Amino acid sequence: MDLPSFAIAPPAPALQHLVRNYWRIDARHLGSLARDDLMPIEGGSGWILVIDGQLDFATGSCSHGGVFDASTGTSNRLLGVDQADVIGIRFQPGAQARFSQLPATEYLNTHIPLAGAGVATQAILKSLNITNCWQDRVSLLDQWLLGLVQAPTERHTVLQSVVNLILERSTPLPISTLCQASGWSERYLQRHFSSEVGLSTQRLGKIARANVALRAIKRGSHNRINLSHVAIDHGYFDHAHMTRDFRQLFGIAPSSLITPPTLSARPPELS
């Protein structure tokens, strides 16, 4: 991605089971930059802290404050960067519920203020604005989230075990398997999974499988790679099945990843 500054960092060890990563875009003093970059998804929601400027996504704009990231269930596209200094927090699937009680269904495919869900951002935005050092900002984010995180309830623990099972298998699992693992009925499991993760169990399984296949294709993109073999190796019926899922989730065909683009711009790796 040919923006002036893009950075990514892991959270503190105590947060790594809840937070996937932090990312930053700094494009201040350059006016408005038009983009059309895919923001990869991995089934987890996120927060965006706009310290300065504005980001324009396919699902809405983010400016001056904190908002929920809308890219939980479908790939999002970064359409414009308007003199922005922005930090993002990517949560593991379902983990956002440990920091805010807002149901995931409330912020899918849109952007709503964190303040509306009872998450105060004024203090952290002020602290982040004081320093431009990425390492210092990561430390501030760690401290902030460690102060916000709520102790897990029994429901959180059970849901996390279901999420982990899906991610470990990297495929859509039968609901009977997940009910057996959780000890819950199908109706109860699906209702709470949708509320806290923002997806159905089948959708998260599709995302997990597609991301594993995506990484395999990217690893072999500079060499000859047989997409039919990749599809079968990752549990798809055939190449066409994998292509349908990729188009639905990422908006691209697997074949488009084989030949590297001639331009230097690449999507940011947020997963």
C-alpha cells in the first residue's frame, strides 16, 4: 500500500487471545487520496480511532473520534484518505463483546460511534495525539484495553471455545458438532453466536477456510500454482466452489492473485 505511513503491531501478550493486531495509517498533509484497496476480513470486528482527518470506506466514513469497524462480515474497501492519522484495533472473532456490550448485529456493514456504546474515547485520543511514536502508541492502546476488558462470563467462555474450534478446523462445521462442543441447543447457540460474533457459525467457517486458502495462494503466487489443487486441499468441492466463496467474501477471484500487480500498491495485511 503506497500510503506515506502504514504500520501494524501485535498487542501485549495478555491481550493476544482477544486482539489480533493494531494498525495505523498516517496520510496527513497530503490532501485527499483516492484509494480502492481491499481490507481483508478474518471474522473479527474492530474499532477505528480517527485522531485527525477522515477515512472513507464503502460502508461509510470515519472522522474525529472512535467508531466500530464495519468489516466483520464482508470485505470492506478503503475509498479515500483525507489527511488522516488513523489507528485501528482488530479483535479476534467474538472478543469485542469483552470490551463493549453492544450486540455485533448493531454495527455490521456500517460505522457507529464508540461513545454510543458507552466506550469513552476522549482520553485515549488525547494521549495518542501527544506522541507520533508507533511503539508508544501501541503501549497506550495496550493500557487502555487492559483497563476496559471485562472478566469473561460463562457464555463468553463457551462461545470462545466454539470460535476456536471453527478456526482450528478452518472449515464450516456441522451445527451438531458445535452444539455438542458447547452443550447448548442449536437455537441458543446460533442466537448468541450471531449477537456476539456478528456472524453465523457457517459464515465464520467459510471465512476461516477462505483465509487459509488465500494464504496458500499468496505463498505460491510467484510460482506456478494449481488452484484446483488448492481448492481440494482446503475442503472445497472444486475450483468453482472456491471462486464463489472468494467473490462473496473478498470481492475477487482466486486467479487474480496469481499474477502480481504491476503497481507497487498492495492491500494492507490486517490479519
